[in-house]
Amino acid sequence: MSRAAQALVRPEGSPAELTFLGATGTVTGSRFLLEVQGRRILIECGLYQEREFAARNWDGFPVDPRSIDAVVLTHAHLDHSGYLPRLVQAGFAGPVWCTPATASLAEILWLDAARIAVEDARFKKRRHEREGRRGPHPELPLYTVADARRAIGLLRTADYRQRWSVAPGVRAEFRDAGHILGSATLTLRVRARGGERSITFSGDLGRTSEPPLHDPEPLAAPDYVVVESTYGDRGHAPADVLGELEAVVNSTVAAGGNVVIPAFAVGRAQDVLLRRKTLIDSHRIPRLMVFVDSPMATSVTALYRQYRSLLDPELAAAFNGRRSPFEFPGLTYVRSVEASKAINRIAGSTVIIAGAGMCNGGRIKHHLVTNIGRPDSTILFVGYQAQGTLGRRIVDGDNPVRILGEQRDVRARIARIDGFSAHADRDDLLRWILASERRPKQLFVVHGEAAATESLVAALRERGLDAAAPEFGERVALE
């Protein structure tokens, strides 16, 4: 029996058990199953985005989705929420709890992901028929728009610091994680045999003193902590993000090429726009045509006005004027496929911001096809690239790379600006944990590549804390 399959068998004699069904040895696919007094609560419901683990998106869920009483999401990024429509397709029909901003974002992200899945499945089927072969996964969408709409209908919201009941004997509370709009840490207080236990899930923690969001709220005093480790083995070096962006844009314009930026539609795309506006306003870069070629990013950007109370005061105040801080001359938000295709027929230099951020789907692939073979163009990465993704292969220097079914020579300049990261680094993570009012009984380190996870585990142990990196499918008792 596989470790994941063991989640089907509930051992006797434990007040509560937590099973790790994702984000173990990987950065994506966050899924954690809490079982207490006959109830099942799934914390996070994320998609795997690393190529080597993509089959887990297609595998049957380790427990019957109909037996899950509720799902709780820390934020809307697809590696934390994007599997939910698939779970609904398989029979889950319970409430899905999140913050109000996360609910708004999830609606946009799930519908967009469903449409892309349908389009990609159709494109892949035509290509495979033309090539006379079959791929490792069905030539079907993982889920459809109808599945996404059913999932949206299950959303229920709770504000930061509001306590509510997820299930009998289980109380929950969100706190601001400062990662993206609506992102939260989650604390569950479980009443079970042997007394009350509390467990906090970090979700994705944001950086301290970095706009445009509030800093992460302090950790409470839980018995157990499940903490991310995306940057658990390193710090964010002091960076002149504006200076680096200025240099990339000006050198590319001088060469006569385009700047192509794969960007996550939630958070990163908006950050790039704000920094670019600053450079334009200070006359450090020319006024080029800038395209946000992502219907999802366009819709997400509009939410910043609605949820400006979640922003740092300076950016929130900027929305008091008639024009959004995400608007400036030369900027075009692109929605239609026809307008997207037309971008690549424009003469002269442009800046193209398109999803997905790891180049594993969406319109960015078509812009890569047009630009990756041009020595005068620059592919600029501003976000984390997980192992096995197309973005990671390009950053690591693979040449050629396979895009849309064909090998493409990489002749474009490949640049990277790490200062855009919205993830806490090693020091931020340690500071958040050590500031707790009392020492947790145990910490479980997840959501990171092996080196990052092991490094954070070692750092926590050096400070006298009981920390471990769980394996996929591992079950632990919360004693």
C-alpha cells in the first residue's frame, strides 16, 4: 500500500491525524488532510506544476472526496487552490473556506485555468493526431468551466481575526500573511480526546517591509506549525530592483528587441507594473508600448481597488484619485486571442507581460515562440521557477527547449530579477517562527525543493526546535 493510500485507513487511539498529500519535496501541490473525531478537513487543494509530478493531478484522490467535510484555503494561487474544481468533479460538495479577497481571486483563477485546460487539451489532441502519437496524460482537460463554476458556488468567507467553526470541534482563524491579496496563515484549534490542540499553517508567507501589502501578522502560539520553505536555504540579497529593471529595458531597446516577462497574474504582474510606472515617471526608461497579455491579470488588477484596505497606506491612497496606479500612457490590457496574436506583428520594441509565471501554460508560450530565438530580445524572469517547469529549464540554460511541441533554440538574452519575490526568505521565516509566544511542539517543513526544506529544518533544529520534513503520504498524530 502506498503512503498516500494509507490515508484511507484511520488508525485507532489518536486524537487527531494530519496526512501530507502534497508540497513534500516539491514547491507546488499543497494538500494537507486533517482527520479528527470522524471529520475530514482538507487544508489547501493545490495543483502540481512540476512536470515530474503532474500525474498526481490526474490520479484519483487518496480519500473519497465525498467524505471530506470542508476545505480551507490560505490563498488563491493555483498551487494552493487550483485542484479544487477537480475535487468537485470527483464528488466533493462541502464548504470551501477562505478570506473574501481569496474568494474573488479564486473565481478568476479557476475559470481562467479551466478555459486554458480546455484550450490546451484541444491543441494537444490536434498536435498528437498530426504527429501520430499520444502523450502520458489524457487528451482531456483536467476540469471544465462547469466544474470551476460548481467549485465557486461552494466558497464561504471569513475575515482576518474572525473565529468560526469549520466542523464540530474544530475552530479556525485567519491572519494576514502578506503574500498576495487575501493571503492568510491559518490556525485550527481542535477539540479531541486528550484536550485541545492547535496547528498553524503558514500558507505562503510574504516579505517584511516590502510593498505593496501589509507585513505578515505574528505567529500565534500553536502546538504545531506547518511552514513553507520556498526560500528556506537563502536570503533575499539586497537588490536594486528598479536599477536592474531599468538596465534590462534600456539594453533591450538599444538592441531593438522585446522584453518578454512571464509573470504570475496575481501579485507579480501588478508589482512589475508599479515598478515600471516609477521608472517612466522618473524618465529612466522610454515610453514603450506595454502589454499585459493575460485576461486573468487584467481582472485581478481591477480587484486592487476593491481590496485597497489590504494594501500598504501609500498604494491604498493612490486609489483615491481618478486613475489607478496600475495605469499609464502606452499600457494596454489584452483580453482577446486576436489582440494577443497582433502583439507579435508590431515593429519596434515592446514590453510583454504574460502568464503563466513558470511558462507551463497560457499565452506566454506563444510569445516565447516568437522571441526566444531573437538575440535582440530578452526573456526576463521575475518569479520563482519550480523544478521541471519550462521556466526553470530556460533559467538553468537548457538549449534547445521544447515549446508547444517543438524544440526551439534559445538565442534571446535570459535575465532574472530575484528582488520581485513575494516569498519570505530564510531570515523572515525564522523570525516569524521564533517570535511565537511559546515554542511549538513540532514544526513540519513543506513547500520547498529538497535543499531548501532540509536547510530550514537544520536551522530550526540548531535553535532547539523539533522540526522535520514529512514525506509524501506520511501521517502524523497530533498528540
